[in-house]
Amino acid sequence: MLRIDHVLGSRLDPDISEGLHRLEHRGGVDVVSIPVADLARRRLLATTRGGQELAIALPRNEKLFDGAVLFIDDERAIVVHAGTERWLRLAPRSIADAIELGYQAGNLHWRVRFEGEALFVAMEGRAEDYMARLDELIGSRRIGVAIVDQESGEDSDKRTSAATHDHAHPHSHGHDH
Amino acid sequence: MGLQQTPSATSGGAKPSVAARIGIGGPVGSGKTALIEALIPVLQRRGVDFAVVTNDLVTKEDAERLRRSGLIDPARVSAVEAGACPHTVIREDPTLNIAAGDELEAKFPGLELILFESGGDNLASTFSLDLVDWWIFVIDVAGGDDIPRKRGPGVIKCDLLVVNKVDLAPHVGVVLDSMLTEAERVRGGRPVIATNARSGLGIEAVADAISSAVLFQA
């Protein structure tokens, strides 16, 4: 097991990217996929795609992120790849519906972000569990619902819309997390 | 590649400079403090250097209980008064708890583990990962076998669900096996441990889970 005590930097840092690029040509860059929900953990066990077990124990002022370089030497590097984050995109039809939706999301302590006239709820569980809490709003079509898969990373915003698929009504997507 | 032989990527195998931080949350009376009292001798026997931060509403009741227990150096127990909403200081704004942890780390430089006991709350209570690396949610059989079914965020999202007071199951009309099976089902197979903090049942397993998850000891 390899212990990781620090993030060495980003794969985009000039002093790292050159060495990383060289290793990529030799197939020496190993990737560890971390679910978005786990990125905030300072301590966790993970296994790279190459099978290297990692015991990550970061100081509290450091965090994992997409593209974080955890290890690099002349032969090999280990880079974090953050998983896809799933969001429920909720579009209220009226100001009254928006107020009610805002109340519900706050009351349920959901992690949200705003984009234009839509409220995005980060899904840390099954979509149906979130939609069930908004049954009346969704059932009466007072809010529109879509599920958005968003890649993490520096250019994540550009990739959001491409992965969007709209749903006119709530139903199970069969995704268990 | 020689990586397997490398004990540490950056520090030559030295201990990390910061203690692991774990949370212990759950409803009022489920046995959070009792679980900590039971864990203390087990962690001590395993040679883990640890401290505890307790959260109470408007008193330091739980901290005083641990300090008076004789189980742990009272200086290793710190108290945070949470005010009206126990979840606020472990989730929305955990700065009071982070500061309490930092103070303990400054006072005890070799600290490996800090346990944050939340104030008793409801099933919606969860910990911020800015505060802890991993967290336990404690429920008890006397609270009713329907608790897992209610899918509270605490029950669903925690890294380890502890079902405490299992000795009371026959006295409160709970079929323990069904309750545990249901708990595992709603958690998608993530860990559930049955305990009786008073007798010590299951406590070694909880200590094992902590050791493996954040101390990286098998």
C-alpha cells in the first residue's frame, strides 16, 4: 500500500505537466477514480486502475480534486480522476412554484446550485428518493425535471449540457448509489 | 516499479502530520456517548493516540461524563456547545468543532485520531466532510425497527451504521435480524454493525472499522 500524505499539484501545473506528458507516452500514468462525494475526504483508501492501493491521508488544508497529482517519479505518476456528479435540474414554472421549491430544498438540506431559472440539486443517492420528496410539485407539472450528468474538472461546465437528458415526468432510472 | 516497497510517497514513511477525524452522530439516547466509553479502552489497548470532542446543546454534559469516567485523561476531552441545532455545528458551519480539533492537535502533537460526538439529533443529521473523514451513525433497537425504513439521511449516508442496544430487542418487540437486514438493504450493502455498548458486544468490530477506514490498519 502506498501512503499519500500530500497533493503534489495539478496535472496542469507547468512544472508537473511536462514530466506527466513524458510518462503518458510510456504508459506510466496511472489513474485513481474518486467519486465526487468522496473528494472532500482527507483520509480514504482507494485503488488505482493499475491496481495500486493508496492510503490517502492529507493535511486538513489540502483537498483532492480532478487532476490532482498524488505521486510522480521517473517511472510512474498517479493522477486523480473525479467521477461524474449527477444533478437533478429543477425548473419551476412560476415564481410561486420557485418559492415552494426553494423552501423544500432548504428544508431538506440538499446541496444545490443555481443556473439561470433552474435549481440544481446534487444527487448523493437515488434520483427517485429526491423526486419523491417533490412528488406534488413534479406530479402537477409545476416544476420540470431533468437529470444531468456532469463531469468534474476544470472544463466541467462545458460538458454539462451535452449529457443532459430531459424527462417530462418522474420515474425510476434504476440507478442505485 | 518498486512502488509496493515505498512506504510513503512524500514523507519517507513518517506519520502524517494530522490526526484522522471521525464523527459519531445519531438520535438522542441512542448510545453515542456509551459507544465512545466502550471504544476508549479498546482504542487504548490498540495503542491509538486519540482525543474526543463532544457536542451538547447548551451544556457540557457529555464531556463531563467522559472526563469523570476515569477512562481517559480529561484534558483529551473537549466540549462544544452546539446551541439549538446540533446539526448546524457538524454540517452547515463546523468551524467550532474544527477549532476544537485543531486545539487538541496542538496540545497533543502525536494525536492519531479525534472522535467528534455530535449532539443528539434526528435522522436527518449528517457530518460535513470538511470536519470529519468518515462518520458513524448510531441508532438503537428501542427506537423502533422502522428506523432504517424511514431512510433518514443519517442512516443512509453514514460510512458505518451502528445498531445499538441489541439486548433490548426482545423487550421492545423488535426482530433484530429483520431490522439489520432492512438496514443493510436501504444502505445498499454498506456496513452495519450490531452493538451492545454496555456489554461490549460489537465494539471490537467498530474499532476494526475505524482502524481500517482512517488509520489504515488491517
